Amino acid sequence: MPVSRIWVAAAVMLMSAGGILGQASSKPDESSRAVEVQMRNVMYHFTDKVGVSIRTLRGQLVPTTGDIQVFDDKNSFSLKIASAEIAISPESLANILNSYVFAKSDAPIKDLSIEIAQGGRLKAKGKLHSKGDIGFEMLGTLTATPDGKVRLHTEKVKALHLPVKGLMDLIGINMADLIKGGSLHGVEIDKDDLILDTETLLPPPHIVGKVTAVRVDQGGIVQVFGVPNALPAMKVAATNYMVYRGNQLRFGKLTMKDTDMVIVDMDPKDPFDFFLDHYQQQLVAGYTKETPNYDLRVFMRDYNKLPHRAP
């Protein structure tokens, strides 16, 4: 092939490659489609038996299954946390473990209950299903791991009629094999400690964020995510609320562009009780105002105060 033709062919290939790269780079990333989120003093229900107390939160709703976040499809987005302080009660943590982690018939632990013991420790009780449903009791402390998970360090373990030295003696190889095989999600084993991963432990909408500190107080197990002021705070004239701003958000038959929606608790005397599965009932029980800039101010009734709320 003549030299001139070689140069022409090379130029065409470069132009084609540049066009392909240009198309790939022009595809919007998740940050360009994210909706800014801020919450304060919200009791957020994931299920009928699992809820967390969001004391403060700053982050983003990020689409996971398409280009837009849909309130009616909690698998359509994840909550990416920049900074937050979230408390979970021992009862809710036990419900998560019983309903999701140890729900299968071959799970080694059943009927788990958790309570806060003296000195800020956690006391867990349950049955060893893999050993004839005998009862056991475990005492441990909570800390944050360097990679943003929660470590339950086992200090004391005892089980009826069984010599137990540590966690591995208690649960046996069965549970370790299940975790390694992927049958138990959100839990890892490190010697005699359990590692809990909040990103996979909770049901949808899933949380994406790194735990930087853990403590126990009267409100339960408090997890600190990220660092304070990781994102600038949005000014809101309310005490209990959820704010959504930027990009698009769909709820019901409405799609809001350049989103600016503030959901306010109609009764600020106690935390805003919110259940995404039943947000429409809460919405109907309240009222909505539109600002001159077409922004929405939604005043919702607490879920636990609805006259015909789900049990």
C-alpha cells in the first residue's frame, strides 16, 4: 500500500477511535444524575420490623437501575452518604439478622435477640440451630473497622452443655463455610469477631457509606458515617425534614425536574416517622404547597399516626 494511503487509513482509525471515546466520555456518570439529600431527625422504616433513627444525614440519591430515581421503586436508587449519624435499636438489628442474614433453613443461628448490657456492650442471645437448637449467650463490644464496617468483638461466650472458648467454638465451621460461600450476606468472620457490613446488611434502598465511628447510647447503636461537613449543608426552616434537590426525581405520576422538594413533619414535637413503602398514604394525609419558583413543600403526617396504617 502506498505511504499516502497508509497515512489516510491511520487518520481515519484515529478519528473513529476519537469518536468512540468521545461518546463514552459524554455518557453521564452517577454524580451528574444524583439528587442531593439532607435529613434531620427522621425515623426511617426499611420494613415493618426494621427502622433506623437518622439524626443527621447529608448525601445523594444515586440511580442504580436507570437514569432517574423513583420513590415507588426502592431498588432504583441507593443512598450515598457523605456524612451522617444514624442510630439503630437492638431490636431492629436483631430483626435484620433474623430476617435477612440467618433467615435460611440451614442458617446456624436462629431466634436471635440483642440488648445493650452494662458498659455499652452488646449481649446477644439465640439458638444454635446447627447443634440441636441449644441456647447460647454472647457478650461483645462494637468498633469501626479501617475499611468502614462494624466489628463486634466477642469478649465472652457461653452455651448450654458445650465447652466454648470463643466465637468459632460456638458457631463451628458450618457458619464460616456459609459466609465464605456467599450464603450469608453482610457478615464476615475474623477469628472470634463478627464484621457487619451496613452496605449489604440492610434491605433496599441500600446505603453506600463508610462507618468511621460506633458508640452505644440511650438511642441504641449509633453509627457515624464519613466526616462532618463533607458536603455543604442546605438551609432548611424546619426541625424534622427530608430535602431533595437537583436533577430529576419521580414519585407517583409526577417527575420533578431541577428537583427542589422539602418534606416536613406535620408534628415537629417528635421525630418524623417515614416509611417509603407507604409514603403515598402519608402524603394523602398531609398537604402540599408550591412556591413561586415551582418548588414543592410537602407536609406529611407521621406514619405511626396514620388512622389506618399498616400493622
